[in-house]
Amino acid sequence: MSVTIDAKLAQSFGLTGDEYNTVLKIMGRTPSFTELGIFSVMWSEHCSYKSSRIHLKTLPTKAPWVIHGPGENAGVVDIGEGLAAVFKMESHNHPSFIEPYQGAATGVGGILRDVFTMGARPIANLNALRFGDPTHTGTRRIVDGVVRGVGGYGNCVGVPTVGGEVNFHKAYDGNPLVNAMTVGIAHKDKIFLSAAAGVGNPVVYVGSKTGRDGIHGATMSSAEFDDEAASKRPTVQVGDPFIEKLLIEACLELMATDAIVAIQDMGAAGLTSSAVEMAGKGGVGIELDLDAVPQREPNMTAYEMMLSESQERMLMVLKPERTEEARAIFEKWDLDFAIIGHLTDTGHITVKHKGAVEANIPLDPLAEAAPLYDRPTVPLNLAGHIQPPPDPVGIEHALLTLIGCPDLASRAWVWNQYDATVGGNTARKPGAADAAIVRVDGTRLGLALTTDCTPRYCQANPKSGGAQAVAEAWRNITATGAKPLAVTDNLNFGNPERPEIMAQIAEAIKGMAEACKALDFPVVSGNVSLYNETRSPSGLAQAILPTPAIGGLGVIEDASKSIGLAMPEDHDLVLIGEIRGELGQSLWLREICHREDGAPPCVDLHAERNNGDFVREQIQKGHVTACHDIADGGLLITLAEMAMAGNVGCKLQPHPSALEPHAFWFGEDQACYVIATKHASDIISEAEAKHVPVRKLGHSGGNALSLSNGVSLKIERLRTINDAFFPKFMGEGN
């Protein structure tokens, strides 16, 4: 059946009229169906970052310990002893809405490939999951599928899932977020890159066979959902973690030789993006013969093979004399190996199928003429500061309500589906510390890993919220005693063609940039996921909360000296940082007063740096036994979580009379930590000398959390309430 190639077809592929006209100018003719498909995926938001690139360039990306920043498959930082950490976070949001299990599973598989493509053995997975209102009809199904998908893939491939976050809000009812992060270890002088080189060198396809799953997945991820789109959704990719495990081992075995010139995984846009990016970065041409591509379905067209997003596939450029050695390795691991083309000096990507040229596109203009938009923004209506409302329920009732609410309830139901210890190097598992700690095999080094963002803060003030997300990741790493090194980001927003959404994006990036600079915490990799919104039958678009998720990585010289949050017996409890009682956008305000308003808490980056550096110094001196930063729910939630983790209570001193009790205990003030110590007097003296706010909070011991006003709650009661939400929500409770 013949297809008319015109602006209408291009629009159905996600290209605007102007973009299609640019295609015509580049080609000097009407493109073929396959060529149009290649342009559409390479110029999609998902692949080209056409709405965000202009802003992303403002992020700090360099530091003495940064080996490779944005632009490669993943970021690379020097962690000492000749080793590097390779890490990145990416989204699989839309696929996880369509088919939660496979959407989440293939998200994990994709980010694993980004890391081992660079020669790193994956050692840890994390995730950041956002779901709709628990009372919404579809939320339970999506939670169940996503969590099983994350666990199913990571567990089978043998990489521990060591951390992450789970949040609920009605803004995600029609568009959950599944952000997956992987960290790997490589020798810093053996990092593999994607730039192809050597005219005539063979282009080799390895891994699984190509099917029709995921065709046009990149453009689907660059569009909002609506009822009509539901009937046109492409098949979500289907993952096979056992094949991925074989692929990891085969690739790492080949990487131990000198056979590889360049390597790239086939992620979004599949064979198209991997071929285009490798040849484009290397300044060479590439010719593909699709007859040689291993296929698992009959009669596949060139268009289908070029755009398929079948999983567990890689593209390599090899030294010609090492081809048979490489073939033997992949055949030993029972994986497909096929020479499907070679590098040329034409500067074009040429695609042949059944004796015909299906595509012949110049690579430079495909990249250089890719759309870059400075989209309009509008001034945002930022939330103003509110006066703390009166306490309608009292401290005890509020604590019990908060500790059991969806955003603060125990995540054990989630964590228990993840294998957090496979590999034997997990030093601190999920929930044991503010950041997971994973030992680096063969050394004493430990990596501190976390994912963080508070979307409700970003909704109220995107710039402040972006800064807070970075600061919280830095704080969580610091609270373990590790030195924060770098971040990867996953920027999840709505439709950038709406000026108010574009303003959220621009402002959040400004906040992130300021925080990264102030905290010496550069961005080394990342992902942008836009068009995260659902259009109702009435035509109204519901965007997610702006969610610039941050994945943070730090290093500690001796993993055994990291600390957790579990409250120990018979220790003084000391607060580092100033409590102002900020209740705007707090969980107390939402859960107790049923309000979501006010400005988010102030982010003072000088205070973050000053207070955090002091806390880390005390931990490294051995003066701190446990540490937990103040975040969602405020100071009393921090203490309750420490008490439940250690199964040890505490007696707390009176709060300052200048603040209302509920503001002091539940304000979500930033740059604050609670530490448990046997060296309280020394720490307090040193803090005061360094102008770090400090006060003694109380003393640990017993089996209850006791306030000076007579409130006393047994730890077991707190734990029972904290444990109840997920089993009940998932239908596993009584």
C-alpha cells in the first residue's frame, strides 16, 4: 500500500509544519516513509530536548572529579583508587501508564544498558516513583504493576535495588512517573564512548532480535495522552532480564579486549538513534543493510526495523581483525551477533533493505538543524507566605495521622519486592539511612546514593523547589558521612508549549543550577520527560506537578564508617540548623488542615553548605552515631522515624516558646539535621564557634517518644500505624 508523504503525515509523526519544511530543505526532495520516521524520532522532544536544551546549558557540569559530563550515555566521576562511578537516571513514564509492569521493567533495563555501555559493571539501582491519589480507580493497578516490574527486572538481572522514593498525588492520576537510576563501577582509564571512527570498520548488532514492539515510542513519549491517543498507543517494549544479564557479561568480556572502537545501546528510537548518534559524534557516515538485522517477526519493513525499540540490543563498531573474536564471545553467551553495516566517508546514514535504498540522510543537518526552541514563558503566580494556622487537633493526633499517611507510611511493602542485597555489597539497605550505602568491591570505598524531589514545593515555587531537590539529595548523602560528588537529573514536566509549564521548567532549572553551584554538586547526566499530562474528553489538560527528580551520588572512604538513622540507646539528641516553623506546603498543612497552599520552606544555600559540612565533619570524627535530616513532616517525624528504625524511644525537651508547638514540631525547615551523639557538649561548642545553629533536643532511651507536654507514644504503636497503609491499600491487610 502506497502512502502519501506530506505535511499531514508528518504531523501524525509529531513534526510541525515548520519542522517538515526544514526536512524538505535538508533533503532537497520529499523524504521516503523511512526517512520521515527517522527525522520524527530524532527530532522528538524525547531525543532532541528541543524545548529544554537552551536552559540545560546553564547547569554546572564540571568539577575536578568529573571525568565525563552530559553528552555521553551516562555521567562519570572519579571516586579514587583508579575507579570511576558511572550513573544516570531516565524516565519511562508513558509506557508505565500504558502497561505498568513492562513499562517499569524496560525502564530499568534501559538505564542499566546506559551504564554498562560505558564499560561499567552495574552495582545498584534506585528509582523515583510518583502515583496518583490512592483513592483513584487506576492507582492501585499501576502501583502493583510498576513495583513488580522494577523488582522483577532488577532482581532477575542480579543488580540490587537499594533506594528510591514513592509519592502519591492526584496530579499523577493520569500520568504516573517512573524514573529509574543505575550506578556502575569502571576503571577510570577504561571508559567506553560512543563516537564511531574508522571508515570501513564493521557495524555490529548484538543482543536480542528485533521485533515490532515500541515502534515510535520516542514520539509517543513526547506527546500528551488523550482518549484518541489511547487507541493509537504503540506496543510497549517487552523486556527479558535474563537476556540483559547475558548481554552485560558478554559486553564486559569483550570490553576486556581491545576490539571495540565505539559502542551504543539501542534505547529510545532504537537502531535509528544508536546509528545516528555514533556516526554523528564521530564525524563519519554509516551504511546499514537491514537484511542482516536479526528479526523475530516476519516481513518487517525498513521503517519498523529502524524505529523498533525492542530491548536488550546494542550497536558496536569493531576493529575488523577482531570481529570473529567478538562473534565467538557473543555466541558463547547465546546472543545474536550480526555485521549489519560499515562506516563510510559520506557523512550520511544510508539504509538498505531488499536491494533498495530506504533512507539516505546527511547526518550533520539531521543533528545541527534539529529544532531548538526558546519557548515563551509567563510570570508565575507564586504562592505567598502564610501565617501558621491554629492547631486544630493537637500534637499527638497530628503525629499519628502523619506517620500513617501515604507519603510517610513505611515503604517496606515496596522494598520487600526488591532484592536489595544481591551481590553482597549493600552496606545500608532501603530505609536504614538517609542514603543507601553500597561498598565498592575490592576496596573500602562506599558510594552513597539517593533520589529526591518534593513536587509540591516545585508547584508552589519552581525555582525554590528545584534548589530544594538538589539540596535534599546533598543533605541525604551528607547525613551518612559521605562527600557528595555529583547528580543526575530527571526533569518531569507537562506540555512545554504552554507558557506556564515552560516557565516552571526554566525556573526549576535556575534553582537547580544555583544549588549545584553553591554545593559543588555538578550535573553529569540526565533526562528530560515532557508532555506529562492527560487531556480529558472536555479538552482540559491536567499536568503533573513539576517534578525535577535528582539522583545524587557521594563517596565515603570507608563504607563501614557510614552511619544510619536508627536511634541508639542512651545518646543525646542534638538539632543542627534553625527551626523557623515553616508550614507552607507542608504535609501537616495538607493532612491536618486539608490545604495545599503557601510558599514552600526557604532554601538558604549558605546555611545548607555550612550546616552540612559541619555535620559531615562530626560524623567523620566518629562523634555521631546516627543522623537524619529534616524533610517531609518536619522535626517530630524525623525523630519518630529514628525511633522506629532503632526501636528506641526518647524524651524531648520543651520547644522554644517563640514558636507554636505544631509549627516547631511539623514545620519542614531546610538545612536541618538531628544527630545522636555521646559528644554533645563538644559538638555544641564547636557549632557555636562556627556559627552553626545548634540546640539540644533531648535524650534517647525507653520504648516511647515522649514530649515535655505529656504526649507519650509507644514506638510499637507508631510502627503499627506506619506499617498499615501499603498492605491495606494493596488489599493485603485484614
